[in-house]
Amino acid sequence: MSNFISGGFKAYLYRDLLLSVRDKTDLVKPLIFFLLIAALVPLAIAPEAQRLAKLAPGLIWMLAVLATMLSIERLFSDDLNDGSLEQMLLSPNLLIMPVLGKVTAHWLVIGLPLTLLSPVIGIWFSLPSVAVIPMMLSLVLGTAVLSLIGAVGAALTLPRQGGVLLALLVMPLYMPVLIFGSATIQSAVDGLNWIGPLAMLAAFLAIAIALCPLAITAGLRLAKNG
Amino acid sequence: MKLNVQWTWFHRLGSPRWFYQKTQRWLPWLSLVMLTLMVTGLVWGLAFAPPDAKQGNSFRIIYLHVPASIVALAGYYFMAIAGAIGLIWRIKLSYMLMRSAAPIGAALTFIALVTGAIWGKPTWGAYWVWDARITSMLILLFLYLGVMALRNTYSNNEVADKAAAILSLVGMVNVPIIYKSVDWWQTLHQSATIKLTGAPSMHPDMFMPLVVMILGFYSFYAVSLFLFTRAEILRRECRTSWVKQLVTHNLVEK
Amino acid sequence: MYFESFQQLVFMGGHGVYVWSSVYISLVVLGGLILKPLCQKKQMFKNIQVQIDLQKANDKALNRGQDNASHS
């Protein structure tokens, strides 16, 4: 009985992690993108520490959003192509379990490394050190929400992939996360209470874990039956 | 057993043919109501109402901007609920109403954004200010565009309907969250001058034409929705005998 | 009327440009929202008529073929 409920989560988590590790380029690409664009910004704007520090909270979060959007698109496409999606749909386990496993794997491969790399970006942008922990906490929670919402978009656009539609679909849904994520960092920089915005991110995560899998599974079933 | 009276009544309510025939009779007088309200409201608001003490005559844009925003937002909820009804009870007509609601809502949101921007220039000196209301409206536009864009992803009508319904529902959950988030983030926009409870903070001479325009926009929405849905019904039911009869009958009359 | 002359109505103390451009754009979009479905309906009627005509021609050809077959 417990296997029916939790079965599939661990299996697909390990499976996706293994697949990601095998294809190392896919693993590293979004992170390199993250660092590259971050390096380009001072060239485009100005190398002044003051200006960069002002941009830092929003910019770091924008980069996280972009990196997630780029990488989430192909979350289900490989499975669709090689028939694994059908296996998932046919298995007696609850479909949300493999889905959550895959999304968690995505977060572990994209969101978590992003969080760990963020202090580097912080240093590049002269982010005050008092804001580093809040930044990392906001990214840990926020990127998980981004992965979940992104997976909804990936599932719904599965029949016809082409980046723009996915971006259009998830962008409005990403906005609150973006707002509170960068607000956490900004509040920390300003010396204000940053637990408040962080708590909102936690709330978003709770809602996302509850609701997104439903939308994702519905979308996957549609993609298969369409 | 689903063969009880309630089910047949419900089922008939969802029949596209029933809708087409009913709206045929409703549209003339509904259009009349709409025109009366819109013309009255517009003339009243543009020519007869007093101008705002601070903003002068540019404030008259409110008679277009506010009704458009209200109906655009309400329209999103309508679209999402129509989608939910379609998903739960598998009523085709509900999906058709949902599909029609998308472009209408998007266009109204566009009107709200443009009139808001034009209003902003003389009032705040800038065409665009990233405040709660405008930003939320922009996100609403993207939500609508997303639902419209999703249509082309699926070749099968039935599946496309379900996907659009799912997306609308996800968006519906998100609309209050988005609004509150952006509101929290920036508050430049003046606080709502119309509250559901309590007296509006506008002079009645300015408020009355606004109410008329809001009603006018709602009736406009209904008219446009009916027109779009009727076209959609024809498109989807073109192989049925009643549609064929309708078309031949139409030509005979001509 | 609040304004004393038609001139004043158009000019609106300098704000006329803003107000009337808003009105114009709104009316154009609203008009489109009525005209588009009406055009769609007309188009559908045309398409369905073509479909019916094709069906009739097809049926006629079929009947003629059957008559020929039954005669010979």
C-alpha cells in the first residue's frame, strides 16, 4: 500500500538524476548561461559597484527564472519520444509520484546548483554580505516553485514545443515568485525584515506542491491522448 | 442512472443548437440595451459630467478605462469557470463559451492598458508607471494570450479545449496571488475609488455615468460573447443536419 | 452640457487629445470585437454552402451511376 502511494517517486528521482549525470552538457548548460549573462551585465550597464549592488537582487532572480525556463522545457519531451511517458501513464502508481520525482530531480540539477553558485554572483555584484543567506534561502525555496510551475507549462506544451509558448504560459505565474524572491534579498540589503517575503515563498511552495502535480498530470494525459 | 429529468434539462441547456436558436432571439434586444447604455454613458461622461478638480478633463478617460478593466477581469473568471464546467460535466457548449471569452477578454485588457497609459501621461507625466494596477493588467493580458496561444498546440479540438481549461484554472488561482503580490510590491496607484461596500469616494455626478458605462461594457461582453460563440458553433457543428438546414434556409430567404 | 461650446468639447482644456484618442482606440477595438465574429459567421455560411453543394453534386453523380448500373 505504501508503495502504491510513494512508489515511483524515488524511482523516477533516481532515474532522472542518473540521466542528467550521464548527459553532463545538459546539466551544466543552464548554469553556464547563468554565469555568462551575469558576467555580461556589468559590461552592458556599468562596472560601478553602487549601481550593480542596486540591480543585484532583481537580476539574480531574473537569471534564476531564465535558467529554469530554458531547462524545464524538455522535462517530458524525451520521455514522450522514447515511450517512457506511456509507461508512467500505464503504471498502477499514482501519476503524481513520478511527476514529483522528475520535478525534484530537475530542481536538484538546476535550482540547487544555482543557489550554491549565487554567492559568486553576489560577489560580482557587490551584494552586501548580510544579504547572502537570505538570497540563498529565497533561491532554494523559489527555484523549487519555479520548477513546479515550469513543469505545468512543459506538460501543457508537450505536443508542440517551441520555447516562446512555454515562456508565455509560465511568465504570469512566475511573477509573484519573482517579486517576493527579489524582495527577500532587497529587504535584507536594506536591513528590513526579510523573513516576511521568505515566508510568502514558502507559502507559494506549499501551494505549488499541492496543486501543480494535478495540472501536470492532467496535461500529460492530454498530450498522450491528443 | 443518468436518465432522470434533471439530467435531460441540464443536457438540453448545453446543446449548441439550443444556444444558437435562443441567442438568435436575444441578440436584437440585447444589442439595443448595449447601445443605449454605451451611448448614454459615453455622452454623459464625456460631455455632461463635471471634470475632476485635480486632473481636469483627462479624468474622463475613466469612463472607458475602469469599465474595460472590470469586465476584463470578470471575463477571465468567466472563462475559467466555463472551462471548469466543461471539464467536470463535459459540456461542449461550455468549452465554446470559454474559447470565445479569450479574445474578448484580451481585447478589453488591451483597451484598459492603452487607455490607462494615455490617462497616465497628463495625470502623472508618464505613459507607463509600474504600479500594482497596470502591472496586474499586463499580466492578465499575458494570461489571456497564453490561453489563446495554447489552442494551436493541439490539433484535436477536444484535447485543446481541455488544455485551455486547465490553463485558465491555473491562471484563475494565480490572479488574486498576482494582484496581491504586485500590490504589496508597489503602491502608487490611487486606492480603489469604487468599493463594493461603502460609499464611493467620487461625486455622484461623476459616479453615475461610470455605473452606466460598466453596465454597458458588461452587456457589450454578452453581445460579443454570443456572436463569437455562434460562429464557433457553426464551425464545430457544420456537419449536423440542423446547421445545413439553417444555411440552405438562409439562402432561400435571400 | 458641461462645456460651453463644441470647440471646448473637442479641446477639453488641452486634454482633448488624450480623451479623444482613448475614445477612438476603444471604439475601434470594440467595433472589431463585434465585426470579427459577424465576418466569421458569414464565412462559415459560405463554407457550409459550398460543402452542401459539393455533397449534392456528389449524390447526383452517385445516383446517375446507380441508375446506369441498374439499367444495363
